[in-house]
Amino acid sequence: MAEIMSNIQVSPGVFRIKISGKYEGRIGQFYMLRGSRIDPLLSRPLSIFDLKDHYIEFLYQVVGEGTHLFASLKRGDSLNLVGPLGNGFPDIEGRTALVGGGIGIAPLYFAAKQLRDTDIYLGFREEACLVTDFNSISSNVRIKVGGSILDEVVFEDYDHILVCGPTGMLKAAKQKQVEQDYHGNVYVSVENKMACGIGACLVCSVKGPEGTKRACVEGPVFLAKEVDLDD
Amino acid sequence: MINLSGSIAGVHFKNPLVMASGTFGFGKEYAQYYDISVLGGIAGKGLTLHPKSGNEGLRVFETPSGMLNSVGLENPGIKHFLENEAGFWEGLDLARIVNLGGDHIDEYIEGALLINQDSRIREAKGLKAVDIIELNISCPNVKEGGLAYGIKTEKAREVVREVRAVTSIPLVIKLSPNAEDLVSMAVMCEEEGADGVSLINTISAMKIDVYKRKSVFRNLYAGLSGPAIKPIALRMVHQVASRVNIPVIGVGGITSATDVIEFIMAGASLVQIGTYNFVNIHAGEELLSGITEFMNNEGIQTLDEIRGII
Ligand SMILES: Cc1cc2nc3c(=O)[nH]c(=O)nc-3n(C[C@H](O)[C@H](O)[C@H](O)COP(=O)(O)OP(=O)(O)OC[C@H]3O[C@@H](n4cnc5c(N)ncnc54)[C@H](O)[C@@H]3O)c2cc1C
Ligand SMILES: Cc1cc2nc3c(=O)[nH]c(=O)nc-3n(C[C@H](O)[C@H](O)[C@H](O)COP(=O)(O)O)c2cc1C
């Protein structure tokens, strides 16, 4: 069990939670979190938002029972977490576009702090959030509210494109790569429902041309061309 | 001194905790988190003769105190297991159970033959990787319209008899709660020479997306597991245990030491832990200390003192 240092609403329905302790993790990796013994039953996967030597932070959107319960937690309450899990983004060099849609911006903050030579593209449906935080770590942040942030990204300008957001956005990025015959790497971080989070139960499998892969171990970050994305 | 040990057909279990098939991989994943040799045993991911890529579409849906799964027996096939995973099992100091599935009777038989043959080869080198075969008869009978073997006693009898005939490895039959007559199914297993029965597998269940107006699962139905099914599993174990003389392994919804004790009191020799592994990554070791503490507090020396007392 780990102690919560703070749990603050940063925009409507979006919370930033800080948990005390010494944690590890690479860009794009995630933790399984839970605040209940049994109900809700499964732990919830959340990406690393930020990490320092004495705490870890997550950014989450309240969508259902589990995240609702997280939002009710206060400073001094405790949570259970297991991680870091998943492969994370590979070590990359070269010009990189970090593209996030909605709550998909969560892993990009940690990424932007560690990668050099990046441009950040953040898309929101209604209201932007954490703009100041992103601006404080990078001078190349583009924000779009409404419409598709992917349209703003000129793929050819980059060696790598990392996309994190709703499945529709991942699909669009995959399609854009094909249409534009883009030869750089398009990475997507998939959000499949998970149970064990460590590769034992096979409920989060992703299909692709090379067979099935576990989103929680071989993913959640895949080359777009490696995976079939369906809703 | 508290003694938690038990046995099935001469196979020793240091305690009644066995990890359930499909929820524990082949043990490697959880071994990163605790020393799995503290467990009584593990049942590996269900294997079929040929590799299976599993079901398309969504495979999991959380329900109140439970979950639905539609993995569809994704597995690398028996050969791959024997060549790549069984080596890890050789080194484990616990009871190792291979869970065997199949789409038709010939697959079950051929699968059992492969495992049997492999065991002989290992034995000649003084090695062992498999202690028990657990036959999963909940698989759909593809040849006869997809109805699971585990529904009708006489259909299941054919599978149990044929597999029993081709292997000398201790054989446990994993029963489906969807069986027409679960007690007659268990009695049949005993008649056909099975060394034990394990129950229950997941309960056939459903979830509808009312906005899309269709089942969330491509296969329509999925299997319900977790605490929601425990009271049903317990009743079924009680009914079966009072009618057969072979050991019964109780499975379904266990999440605490007292849940384990309930199954033992209902007549189970051993128990299996499935979904709880997803909830608590240290489930095995924590349940073990919980049981020990319970027995200490209650002044119980061996599980025999409380087994089947209800
Ligand atoms: C690798 C990974 C990283 C993620 N990182 C973040 C993050 O940083 N911030 C954030 O807000 N969200 C993130 N998500 C999504 C987040 O896990 C879900 O929003 C959350 O599990 C919803 O739980 P709930 O109880 O509120 O919703 P409910 O709909 O009540 O949940 C029911 C079940 O469905 C699962 N589920 C529902 N939505 C999703 C989803 N989008 N992805 C995966 N499982 C889902 C839940 O885990 C639970 O098992 C991530 C998902 C994955 C797979
Ligand atoms: C994701 C998942 C996969 C499973 N795979 C198998 C399997 O391959 N073979 C089998 O006999 N049972 C399988 N089961 C059933 C479990 O072994 C167990 O019988 C059932 O889940 C009830 O126990 P529980 O409530 O403790 O999970 C699976 C269950 C789950 C949740």
C-alpha cells in the first residue's frame, strides 16, 4: 500500500494524483492501480505521468467506477499499485513528434521531459488541460481544441511519431502512414482492457500480421503496422 | 505443528493452494513477484494439440464482483509447451498440472499421448515436469455442433475413458458448472478411473451493449469467474464431494483464507485460485499465511479435521 500525497482536479473530470514512494519506470510504461480489496474487481492501468525519486504521478480521467473511486481519495489515503509494466517506448534518437489526444496526453509529459528534439501536439475535444505544465518543459507545444490534432503533424518532418489517444486517433495515424507512404516509425500506445497486467491471462491480446501479442507485456506501445486496431 | 499437506493419486501437495488454469500462465510471470514454490501446485494455461490464437474482439468485461472472459483458449500448443515451458516446470518444487483441452475427442487423445510420451523420455533421464493431467471438458465439441463435452455425461464419458486408456499420468477431470447433471458427471469420472475432479470452470454468461444493441463478445457468451460465483461453486463442490470417493478440487471465486476453509469444510481436498491472482499479485503467498493463521487461531492441526464436516 502506498500513501497519497495529493489528488487534484486539473480540469473537469481529470485528476492528477501523486503517490509517495520510490518507483521506477520508462516512458510509456504503466502501473496497475487499485483502491479497493475486491470491488471493483480488477486493477486499473494508468500510464506514468511523472516520476521523481520520492514519488510517482498519474493523470487520469474519471470515466467509470474505478476512476470514480480514485477521485474520491484524499491526501493520506492509500492505494495499491503494481509496476512498472509493459514495454514502454523504445530508446529512440532523431526528431520526434509526441501526439496526444484527450487523456492520451498522460504519458507524453514524462516522455517530453526525457526525449530531446521533440515537438508536442496535444488535441482536446472541449477544453485543454495542463497547458502550462507542458509549456514549462518544452517550447514546441501545439494545442488544438476540437478537430483532429493529427492533421497538424507533418509526418515527413520527423523520424518518429508517438501517438497516444483514443483508438480512432491511433487508427487515423496508422492510415496516414500508409497514405503518405511515410517511412519513419509510427508508434501507438494501445488501450486494451486488462486483467492481470503481467502477461498471464491473455485477455488484452492484440492481433497483428505476426500473430497475437499481449498489450500488457509486448505492448502497450507497438509500431502501428504491427497491430490491427479495432474498436 | 500445522500440517497442510494433501495428495492426489500419490502426488504430494505441500498445501491445498493450487493456481487455476488460464489465470497463472505457466507460472513464470508470477514467479517474478514471489517464490511460487510455496504453493501446493499450479495448473498451466489450457493447452490444445495445435496452437490456438484465441477469440477475436473484446475478451474481458468486469461485472459486479466478477469478470467475464472470452479468451478462447489462446495457447501455443502442447509441443511448444513441452519444448519451451516444461523445462521451467522441471525445476519447480510443487505439483505441476497440465490442463488439456481439445476441439474433438481425437485431439484430446493425441494430446494426452504426447504428454505421456514426453514424460517417459524425461523419466529415463531422471526428470519430471508433469505430475497430473487436468482434462478440461468445457471445450466446445466442434465435430458435434459446438456444444461443450462437459454438458452431457455420456458424451464426456467417451473423452474420459479414451484419455484414461492412453495415459498412466494421474488424471483429474475439470468439470463445467454448465453440465446438465454435475453429480452424475462426477460419478462417471470416478467410474472411468479418474483420480479426481476439479470444479467449477467458468459459468456461461452474457453482457449486452445496449447502445450497440449486441453482445459485447463476438462469441455471444463468455465465462463468468471471480467472487460472484463462489457461493454457487461451493454448493456444487459440496454436492459432488458427498457423492464421490475420489478427491475433489474446489474452484471458484476464492479471495480469502476463510474462502479456502469453506471449500475444505464443504469436502474439497484442495482448492484452486483463479481470478484472485489478477486482483492480488501475491494471492498465493498471502492466502497461505492466512490459512496458517486461521488454523493456529482455531487450534486446528490438519485440514482432515475439518474436511467435509458440513
Ligand atoms: C496501458 C494503459 C495505460 C492507460 N493510461 C491511462 C492514463 O494515464 N490515464 C487515464 O485516464 N486512463 C488511462 N488508461 C485508461 C484507463 O485504464 C481506463 O480509463 C480505466 O481503466 C477506466 O476504469 P473505470 O473503472 O473508471 O471505467 P469502467 O468503464 O467502469 O471500467 C470497467 C473495466 O473496463 C476497463 N476499461 C475501461 N476503459 C478502459 C480503457 N480506456 N482502457 C483500458 N481499460 C479500460 C477498466 O480497467 C475496467 O476493467 C490506460 C489504459 C491502458 C491499457
Ligand atoms: C482468463 C481466464 C482464463 C481461463 N482459462 C482456462 C483454461 O484454459 N482452462 C481451464 O480449465 N479453465 C480456465 N479458466 C477457468 C479457471 O481455471 C477457473 O476454473 C474459474 O475462473 C473459476 O475460478 P475463479 O473464480 O477463482 O477464477 C480460465 C479463467 C479465466 C478467468
